[in-house]
Amino acid sequence: MMNGIGVVGTLAKFEQFLIHLKDLLYSGGQVLFDSSDIRYLYKKTELPIDHYYGEIKYQFQYEAQKGKWFKWLYIDQELLIDLSTKHGWITQILYQDGHDQYLARLINTV
């Protein structure tokens, strides 16, 4: 699934996404996505203090042509559970690969 939830870009947008999904899904409806905890990238340096470490900026380039910078979110399991619970979702971690990547299911409770 290639970190599908990353498209939201930031934690703030992730929370907006969770709120908006409540309007789209019936009670018991679900969302499946994967993500990963990229804390391992900071083993030799400190975590950023001005933003969540899983908020990354990317830019595509092909030969000399560069695209615009865009944000991508990698959210760790603990924070995912905290935020989704805060917004009334049941969170299940369905699969973990042993390399900080996981598959999650969010179930709408409203």
C-alpha cells in the first residue's frame, strides 16, 4: 500500500481527515492504511523540535526537471492510536513487519 496515509501530509491534516471521514462512513465503516515509524532515521541525530519527526518534505526530480516540494506523513503506531481514539475511532493494528511498518484498521464508532 506504500504508506497510503502519508498523502495527508501533516498531523493536523491527519486529524482533519479523521473528522471528515466520519461524515463519509456509516457506523462500523472502516479505513485501512499502512504507515511506518521512521524514528530510526534519527539514530545519529536529535528529533526535530519544530515539527513531528514523521512529517517529511519530498521533491521529485527527473533529470534536470524538479517538481514542487510536498509534505508526506509517516505516523508511529502510538500516536496513531492516540489521535484516532481522540476522534472516536477504534484502532486495530492488523500487521507489523518487524521493521517499524504496519497495517492499521480504523473503525467508525458513530
